[in-house]
Amino acid sequence: MLDVVRFGYDRRLEDPVQPENFLIDGSRWELMEKIASEDAYRRLGRYLDRGPRLLGNRGAAVTEDEAVENAAGSLTLIEPAKGISLLMRPPEEEYGKLKPRVVFDFGRRQYKLPLTDVPIEEAVKEAGVGKYLLQDLGFDASGRVLLTISLAEEFNGWHHKLAAAVISLPGGLGL
């Protein structure tokens, strides 16, 4: 997280829903810079999506047509209005699976999106059924929290939104 890298690629994948996707060529990646967490908000703040829509609409998913027409890409960076909580529901409520979710407010709406940030997802699964704050799971929550929201691959005509990354930054920082 917060690494700036250079990599070689063969070509764009020309996916109208995920225009940022490239086919990497297998060459070695080069670390260009490690953004200090103390400097991250100043550097990333200008890229924040301010809403009120989230990747094309205010729902938890977008149709294929909406994804092509309204989204400039399948990734966005947001700062939730009141921080986040992490939720693990009983398996019977999630079609027999343990699926951690991130609960947050954005654009005057509450979202409960599937979590795919591996370290945080594993911590929520280990903690078990319940609702948690980042600090409950041993993560620093003294400052701002940013989320990378992504559109998943199409499933039954819909692209569901996912919380792909949780970026917890140190406290007391501004733009």
C-alpha cells in the first residue's frame, strides 16, 4: 500500500467497464517511491471522489449499461463521512459464507460493501461474527481512513461494488 511502481505492459485490455486494466508483460516491477503515511493524505487528497454518487450511482451495484455509460473507471478513492466499521454476519445470512463487509457513509447514504483488503479481511474473519472498529482489530485508527472502491466483474448483469483497500493514515493530518 502506498508504493509507487513502474511496470511494463503488453497492451490495454480495452474493457469499457474497467478501462484502467492492462495486460502486464512479465517484466520486473520497479519501486519508484514509498509514500510516507504522514504525507499520503496531502498527496492523495486531490484524487478523492467527493460524491454524492459512488462509481455511477448510489447503490451497492451498477448494471452493465450504467457501468459503461457513467463510470470513468472501475476504481475510486473516497473518504467516508464518519469513518468505517467492519461487519461479519453469521454464515446463514451470507449464503453460507463468512463475508466481511465494510460499513460506511458516503454521499448521505450508508453502504455495506464486501471487503477484499486481505490483511483486514483476515483480521475480521479471525475476530468472528460481530461489528468492529479498526482499532478493535489492532489497526491504527488515529487519523483519516480512505477506501479504494472497485467494481467487480459482471455477474448476472450487475457489477457489485467492493471495498478493495482500507488505507488508515496517521492522525492530525490535513491537505
